[in-house]
Amino acid sequence: MNLKLGDESIAHIAKLLQMAILSGTDITDHLRMMRLTTSEKSSDVLVMTPEYREISDDQVKTMLQRAEDVQSELSEISSESSEELHGAFKISDL
């Protein structure tokens, strides 16, 4: 029996590759976790299992939240550094 990946599965593999690049992890680790089943519409098409889709969505949400947290921390550090720099150099000192 020949099987092919469904469009959603292909798009998910692209997303996994992006996540691997962003997180510095190995794509094979992400692919090993992927769980597929045959589609109810077409028995020769592989789609993600509902359980895996939920797990994957949660992982993406967690990663996005972490990215937002890091961005906020970097923004705070940048603001503090900028305030220190402005305090160190006054126009009247020049």
C-alpha cells in the first residue's frame, strides 16, 4: 500500500523545521514525535492524529509565550541601559 502525506502534514513538517531552527534543536527529534494516521476521507493520505495535533498546538503556544517573555525581558534591559546611558552623559557635559 502506498501512502502520501496530506497537505496539513506537509505544512506541519515545515513548521517543525522552523521550530527546530529557532530553538536550535535537531529536526529529527521533532519528526520522531509526530504521530500520523490515515485520513477518514482517503485511506492513502496520512494526517496528524487529533492527540498529536493538540500536543503540537500546545508546544507552539508555549514556544510563542517564551519568545514573548524573552522579548519583554530584552526590552526592559534595553530601556534600563538606555536610561543609564542618558544619566551618564548629559548635554551640558559636552
